[in-house]
Amino acid sequence: MRPFSTSLRILALSLLLPLASALTAQDLNDPGAYMTAISNAETEMNKTFMAYLSAVAHSKARKVEKLRQQTVESITNCKYKIIDVPFYKGDNSLRKSSITYVDMVYKVFNDDYAHIVNIEELAEQSFDEMQLYILLQEKTDEKLRQAYDTMYQASKNFAKKYNVTVIETKSELDDKMEISSKVNHYKNQLYLIFFKCNWQDQRIDEAINQKKFTGIEQARNALDNYAKEGLLALDSLSNFKGDHSLAQACRQALLFYQTHAETNLPKMTDFFLKEENLAKMKKSIDSKPQSSLTKQEIDAYNKAVNDFNVSVNAYNQLNDNINQKRDQVIQAWSEAEKQFLDAHVPHYKS
């Protein structure tokens, strides 16, 4: 089984707080306290879905499906709390914007992330599917961002309208969400580079198993090009905040795939051609009466058999070396990815 891992991107939120909200938190006639009541309801929801996204970053989405369902319940509870907040002196703008934001978060977690979970395994079947899978995550992230931006602007407008002095700051939660978003964006770029070669290598295995020589050559050329393109792309993705580990693991994998395409596969193809040629000679020999065979035909056939027997040992050794090296670079990538995410994606529990 070739490796597959991907993580959902995480929305980074800013926090807009009334400067004097703590003094009047219980008085919803005070505009600062009113803003705080809305903000507090959203914060509880944000904590819950951050816990889910943190869990996904360190595992697969389908392994934490129960937590996603719990997050959906938390979002629903958040909406009820905001609905219970009355209009502010007949003004429903802030409350409405918050409900719209929560509705979008609900749709994302109830519909979009559920879909992401369902197609997670399908994404492993092709590079195009994997690209679409990651693009879906990014589009989902953008939905949340747009909904939040609208709500955030409504908060600023509300504060300005009612002369509330506000400060913009980031809580620990917000910091973790922003960091996680950047980590996953970086990791996903490297993962697509790695996955493209890894997936193409599997197509080569399929062509080899089916003895499709034209298919082997086409897939070999594609793998060589993908490896070279990936190595060039790595020049601009060499590190994340000084951490070179994941990029280096990706580079080592691509160097293996490049060597495999340029050196190993031509040798394997030569072996298959010898095998095919020997089969044709045997078929020709077997189709004739033994008494009609010439010395030249027999000598040529015996030489082909000896050459093939010698090449079998070389092929088996080459194949063993390829499999061993492939396993090493894939394992190194998997371990580097896990260690990278563990080091940079905050673990968060609500």
C-alpha cells in the first residue's frame, strides 16, 4: 500500500473585542457587552471545530468522524445561543451577520467536510482526484473565510455606529488556527509533488505486470518529467520556518524516482525484451521438427537461453534493490510528514 495522508486546511480568524466589554458583560443594552455576547457564543463553536481540525491534521478525516458530528452539534448550539440574543435597540445587523456565519460553518461541517470524508479514499486513485480533493479543502476554507469576513465587517460597522472603542487582538485559539493553516498549505504543496511521482510509479508497476512495453516507456518518460519538475518546484519550497525536513524527504523520494526512470527502468525493459525474444525463438524452435533444425538455429537458441538465465539473476537483484529503496524513501516521507505535522500543527482540545 502506497502512503496517503492529507489534512484539512484551517481557517485563521482575528478577534475583535470591545475595549470595555468586561465591565458591562451582563448589560446587553451596552453595545460593547452586546458584541461580547455574540463573540462568546462564536468562540465556543470555534474551539470545538478547531479541536476537530487539529485532530484531522494528525490523522485521517474518516478516523475522527465522530468528532466531526460532535462539532456539528456544537455549531447548532451556538446558533441557538445567538438566536436567543435580542436585537440591539431594533438593530439586527450584528446578530444576523453572526447567524449567517454560523450557518455557513454548519454547512461546511455538515455537508462539505462530510463529502471530504467520503471521497478521501477515492482521492488516492489518481493524481487528478487528489488535486480536486485538496482543491475542495481550499474552497471549503475560502467559504469560511468569506463568511467570517462578512461577519467581521459587520462587527466593525456595529462598533463604529454605536461608538464602541475596540481593539483587534488574537487569542491562543486564533494563533493556533492561523499556524495550522500555513502548515497545511505548505505540506499540501509538497504532498502533491510527492504524490504525482508516487502515483506514476504505480502506473509503471501496472504496465510491467501486464508486459505492456509501450505503456512502460510512456509511463517512464512521464515519471522522469514529473521528478524533474518536482525537483525544480522544491527550490521555492525548501523549508518551512527553517525546517527543511519535509522538503528533504520529498527531494530524496524524487531523486529515487528520477533514477528509477532514467537508469533502472531501461535495464528492466532490456530484460523484458530478452524474455520476449527468447519466447519467440522457442515458439519457432518448437514449431519445427527437431530433425530439420540447423546447427546455427540450435546454437542461437542455446545462447539466448544462457543469456536470459544470466540476466534473470541480474534482474532479480535489480528488482530487489528497487523495492528496498522505494520502501525506504516512502517510509522516510511518511515519517517526515508525521513529524513535521506533530512539530508544527498545534494539538488542540476544546
